Amino acid sequence: MPTCAARRLEETGLDLAEMATEVGWRALHVANSLSFFRVFRSRLDAEALQARVTMHIAGEPEPEIFRNHCNPVAGSGGA
């Protein structure tokens, strides 16, 4: 089974090793769902990160995430 970082690279094309990791985990409760996650901070801006993910998805024969899940960043003017 791949590590979390390897899986992130596989799904998004982003390398979490290039990012700063905040300490600890966070939780989000919405309706009947509970999600746990870690926060990673990139030196790249949101538009550059979105472009990397979009390029990665476009190059995958069977992407695990799809373009419609990569919504434009608010205020970025993205498509």
C-alpha cells in the first residue's frame, strides 16, 4: 500500500515533500460525514497548483480524480 505522500503524488501530481506540513490533524464535520486531514503549505500560488493538478490529470489514462473536481480558485479568473 502506498504512503500518503506517494498516493497524493499519484492522484494529483503534487509532491507533498516540497511543501511545509502543519503540525497535527484537523477534522471537519458536515452533515453525517467526518473527515480528518492534514494541512500542507506550498510556496506556489493557488493558480500554479491548480495548473499542475490539471496537467497531471490530463496526462493520466485513467485519472483517479477528474477535472470537474478541480474547481477554479475564487478570484483567480480560472476556467
